[in-house]
Amino acid sequence: MKRVWLFAAVVSFAAPAMAAEVADLAAPAAAVRIDLQHATSAPAIETAQDGVTQRRYTFQPAPNPQIAVMPAQGNWNWQGQGELHLRVQNAMPWAVTLVVDIDGADAKSHLHAVVGLPAGPAQTLVVPLHATSPLAFGMQVGPPMPIEEQGRRVLVATTVEGVLDLAAVRAVRLSMPSPQAPQSILLGRFDVVAGEAALRGAYTGIVDRYGQYTREDWPEKIADDPALRAAVKRAPSAASIGDEDRYGGRLDVHLQKTGWFHTQKSGGRWWLVTPDGHGFFSLGVNTVKADDTRTYVQDREFMFRDVPPDSGAWAAFHGTGDNRNAQQGAGAGRCCNHGRWFDFYAANLYRVDGTGWLAAWRTRTLARLQAWGFNTIANWSDPVLGAMHKLPYTRELDIRGDFGNVATGYDWWGRMPDPFDPRFARAMDTAAAKAAQGVRDDPWLLGYFAGNELSWSAYGPNGRWALAVGTLRGEAHSAAKQAFIAELKKKYGTPDKLASAWGIALPSWDALDVTDFPAPEPNEAHPAITDDYSAWLSRYAEQFFRTVADAIHRHDPHHLYLGSRFAVSTPEAIAVCAKYCGVVSFNIYADLPQHGFDAAAMRKLDKPAIISEFHFGSDDRGPFGKGVVSVEHEAQRGEAYARFLQAAAADPDIVGTHWFEYVDEPVTGRLLDGENGHFSLVGITDIPFAGFVESVRKTNLELRRATSP
């Protein structure tokens, strides 16, 4: 990728007149002390290409070599200052990691930042003197550093943690995490500056009129409308697949014909089976839709260089939303999560095809997916695409309502639904009826997903038991808690027997039936806790999956229940899911599918699995995030895709893989949670990423042509 510095994209943030020099580390004065721990300084001063003097400091191999800069006496008073500016140059021919710690008067007063210091010319390192992160600007990942402004390179620490009392600053420490060989940097002037012009400047003008990042260039980036239209309308090459039925099933794999998609095991291998009775390996793409790339502009107007007016034809691409959710961990602490938004992707489609842009997009997108070797329109996609009967498709049940919930501590997308609450069953019935409307008799429908990445467990050594612990710690009136207590009463009879088995004090059953009951963590001394928690997890999963499956089959007796897209899970939940679902679905973010779920356990359950999400991302095509599983650069995405699919197709229990997702996320973050990654097939301009798409096409077609997976 070629990096292009667009000076007009940022405002000037040269140090203002009130900048106060703290020290010159090239020639330290008596007013400061420098303490070197497993670090050395060169005796001679060096002069950089721009004429500025610097001194070489070398971090030696050690656990935490550091340079500490302190006032000769007392503390610094930086009240009224907003940023620390430090002249720094990496003297190595590779990038190094530099850790910056600013210490206040006590251990509670401290700021911490970690920056990647690239090789090359000198630059100004800027550390805001307060906690900040890209979330403070509405996105999950901030712009790449350094940037260049008015002839100088500036590296802003966009993530700073901690709290600092600026009235009493006692030290600034620079360190490196365990270098394996000596690493040298050059240091010069060290200032503190009022305001936060550099931090704001890092985010100013970063999005152009097409929704593209302004400070870099890449092959698919466009500069004008004619180039946009030409690139988008370039037709993909037709796919040569081979002998398949109309649904994409393999004519050489003859299985039971039912008129509906179903599953069947043959010769030790699980298959999805088309309505015509042929083996089908689902190659899908999630979120194939034209209205999922909106981004908030309210309170962030300075980030956008040329947003069209909210009037005339452009009004259709403006709107308002509200994604505030106190019970959802995703996007917690994010600013700019409600108000006015703009949809750059849809606006670009309008630029290409005018008022008929949506119909044109649907036709073009289906042609692309078929040409690229995909055979399934996966979750969260435009329902009209499925109704066009070009590719099989899935549907999702939207699990929401006023029923109770249970907190596990994970709660990324919200708390766990309480399936013991009678309102949950009613909500499921409503959701199933809505999802099945108009499609229950459609043979092109593959099946239904219900739920996504639910909080079955949490991270950490005792994360497996989080749902059981959360149930007992819940509110006294919680339906799940009452069901759990009923199970314990049935098993133990008296509270003293439960107390003895768990090693806790429990004078009465009423002591258990309180909000925030201190549920014990499993331990070796009291194995009954593990046994009871495991039994409860199975009971919880039984109630959940049976309720959902009953609702789906009540409204659609023909099609598959494809599971609930596990991210965090427990063995108990997976086992019960296998009992009620036609296919167990896993969202797997790993290099290979077998590294993201227990393949041996699935084999014992004798149930097929589908990888309902996976992706590989990089940061060299605009959006700042590299996704959950990243590679070094764009060319490696196709290689990673091929390895993943080959491993999936070789597993006799895996019946499909669904890529996440079709369109790149906005540079400034999607509405839902500010996620802003590049891990898709096409960019915000609807231009395919040519190299990656060709690799995907080759892999998909080779798999579909194979005589055996």
C-alpha cells in the first residue's frame, strides 16, 4: 500500500505560544534529573536532518528498561496543560514499541500509553494529559500514526489510560517491554502544551465525500464519480462450477429428497441436503444489505470533509438513531452513539445508478456472489435477495421483548434472555411467526438462526459457570433464579444440606432468595458446586432451546433450526443445542475452524456444525480496524481464507462456512458499536477488493468442483 499524506485533511496543531519546555533530553539542564534503568545515553549530541539536536538513548535487554525524567526538586505543576509533546526518532531500521508512563504524586495518579514507533525520520510524540481512546471519538480503532502536518511527522497516542493530577507530576517514564537486543531511540525537546489540538487534529478531516479515509491510498480508492461508476459497474467473470442442481447441490452426492433443505449423514460425513436431494456445502456471506453502513455524524462534523446536504435527493441517506444501551458491553464508553447519521455506502450506490440504485444493487450483488463462488445468502441480509431465488438464504429470529434476563459479566450484546420467564415464550412465538411469514413454504430457505453470540458463559478461569453464578446473584423475583432455587430444594430438601455440600452459611432458604446472593465459585473442596452448576446450565439450555425450537417448528414445520451462533459457550449449552437444533452454529474467529470449537466433542454429539461467522482483516484498505482475526496485509487475507475453508471442508461434521461480512464498515464506525474494520469483500464505495475477491473465487470454485470435500 502506498501512503499519501494529505495535509489539507488535518487542521494545524503546531505547538501554541503557551507551550512550556519541561526539558531538552538532548542537553538536559540542571532543572531535571534523568534516571536510566537498564538503559544508556550516548555522550555526544547528534543533529537530525532538520537541524534539531537529539541524543541517543539505548534500552538494553532486560524485563523493563526505562528512562525516567523527573524534576530536580518537588513536582511539576502542569495545570492548564493538555498534551505532552516529545521529540523522538527511532534509530532502529524496524518499528519498536515505546511505553509512556506519567506518574503523579501517588499510585492512584498515573497515565499510561503504548505507541508503535516506526522507523524513519524524527517526529513529535504527543501524549494527551488525560484518559482517552478512539471510543471518545465514536469508533473502536483510531487512525494510523504517524501523520504529517506542515512538514513534520506527528504521532499521537490515541489511547491513554488512567487519571492524573496535573498539579503534582513527579516523573515521565519511557520504557520498552523486554527487548531481546539493544534498541536505540533519539530524544530531544520535551514540552507540555495547553489544549488538545494534536489529538483533535488526528481525527479532523479523515473522511472524504465517498466515505473513504483521506490520508492513505490503495488500489480501489477513487477520486471522482466517473471512476466510481466505472469501477462498480465492471462485471465479474462468470463462474464455471460444474454439475449442480438449481440450489447448488452436488449431483454426484445423492441423498434423500424431501422438497426442503435438511441434514443427512452419509459415509461418515454430514451434509446439508438440497430440496432435490443432493449434498450441499454452504458457502455464505453475512450482512449482504445496502443499509448497514451508516455512521453518526452528529457531534463529529469536523471528521467529515464533504457530507452531502440533508435535502433534495441526498435526504434519503440522512437519518437519526440511538444506540445507547447500558446493558450492552459492545461500544461501552463510546461517544457519539446517537443523533444524526449518514449512509455513505447507499449514497455511493445512488451516485452509480441514480434513483433505481437499490434494484440495480440487488441484481449486481447477486451476480457477484454467484461469480465469486458463493451459494448462500447468510444472516442479516436483505430479504429481497432471498426472494429472488438465485441463491438459498437464511432467516433470523430477532430475540427481543420485555422478558427478564441474567447477567454473566460477559454481556457483550446484552444480558442472557431468561427462558423461564413466561414472557420469553410469548416473545419467541411472535418472533418465529414474523420470521416465517411468507417463507415457510419456500424451498430456497435453508433455515433459521435464533440469537447471536449470547452470553452462555464469560471469560476467565471460572467463566464456564458465569450463567449459574449470575442466576443466583440475580434479583429475587427473577424467574430463572426461582427455577434454580426450586431445583436445589428438590435435590437437597433442607438448606443445611445445601450449605454443607457447598461449604457456605445458609440458615434458611430465604437467605438464598435475595438479590445479589454471594454465589460461591466452584472449588475442589466442594465438588457439589460444580455438579449443581453444570446441572443448572443444562437445565437453562434445555428451557431456552426447547422454547425456541418449539416456536420455530410451530410456525414452520419444514425448515431447519440452525442454532444460535455460539461465540462464548459451555459444553452443556452445546450438547443441549445439538438435541434441539438441526445444525449447531459457531461464530469462529480463529486461523482454522478447529481452533475455535471442540471438534471432538461435536463428533461425539453426532451433529453437524456450521461456521456462521469468520473473517480475516487488514488495515491497508481504509478502515482502521483489522477485525477479530488479522493478517499483516491485504494479500494474506486470501491465503488465510483458503486455509480456513480447506480445513472446514475436510471436517466431516462441518456443513458450511459463512463469511462476515459483505461491505466494509465505516471509517468512523458503524451505528451499533463503533466497530470500524476492514474484513469484507467490497469497500464503502461498492468496489470489490480485487485481489482478495479473486482468491475467494478460486477457493470457492475449487471446493465446489471437487469430487469430495
